[in-house]
Amino acid sequence: MRIRILATTAVAAGALAALSAAPAQATEYSSALKIKGIQYDAPGRDSNSCRTGNTKEEYLTIKNYSRTTVNLKGYLVKDKAGNRFQFTANHYLQYGDYVKLRGGNGTDSDANNVVYRDNCNFMWNNDGDTIYLYKPSGAGADSHAYTKARDDRDGNGYITYHN
């Protein structure tokens, strides 16, 4: 009995070590929608003024990789600090289509593939952050962690995840 417990503990410890050795930057889910990329650092000097700021230049691109149309209504986007945006209106993405979730205020448009957070504060940290995308059911759809130093090799403030 003691040998079986030790063997089981050793197997569990080995599995745990293998899991913790995997990179923590991304979690892959079987989801139709995935984070295609993020403009985490808006070009220019950061200003979250609703009238003259550049929060509209900060955006998250979400793409439909499935063969069916997906409605974004109910999907939730969060960052590591708990800032959140939930799609409350119908916004349909065909196969291969994408939407840019922009900061600031504006008019949402299916035709222009844009939804505005209607919040002039920046959501994504310039030095690094974690992006979470959740399905309406609450299940994970996609997530990525980034740091400017590790992931933005050309320094343009944009990181691509899925093509």
C-alpha cells in the first residue's frame, strides 16, 4: 500500500512539474473566437481625454476562426487588473471576420468591424498585461499574457497572436 501511494504521488508530482514548465503566455481553448492581436500602446503621447485623447488608437482584435457565424453578444473581455468590457449588443462575425474593440467613444459598426468600449481610460498596460476573452457561458475562449520587452520586438505597440 505504501509503495502504491508513493508511486501515485510521484506521478502526480511529475505531471504537475510538466504543467508548470509550459509557457504561461497563452492558454489555448477550443473556441470559434480568438484574440488575433492587440494594439496595447496607442501611437503618440498617451492621453485619456475623451475630447482630445488617443484611447481610440488602443484596440483588441478578435477574429472568428470557425466555419459558422458567431454573435459577440455576451462575450466578455478582461485584463489582469479586472477591467472589463462585455459585448451587450448583437455583433455578428462571419467566418474569417474580425472586430476591433477600441477604447474611447464612437459608433459601433458591423460594416466597419468596430465596437467602442465607451470608456476613455486606457485598458491595456504598456509594460505588460494579460488579456482574457470569455464566452457568454463564462467559459474561457482565449487568453494571452504579454510584456513589451518580450513580445513587441519591433516596438510598434502591436502584438499578433493568431493569424
